[in-house]
Amino acid sequence: MEQLITAEELDHLADEGVRVFLAAYGAVSD
């Protein structure tokens, strides 16, 4: 069950992950 992810998809996932992380972190900080 290996999933091959392209560099482009990885960049997209990283961008989304950062956005979600910052949003959650900001909500906790406030």
C-alpha cells in the first residue's frame, strides 16, 4: 500500500498543512 506523491503534490500538501497549522496555532494563542 505505497502511495507515490509527486514533488508538486508534496508542495501543495505542505502549503495546506502550514495554513491549517498556523490557523490552529493562532486560535490557541488568542
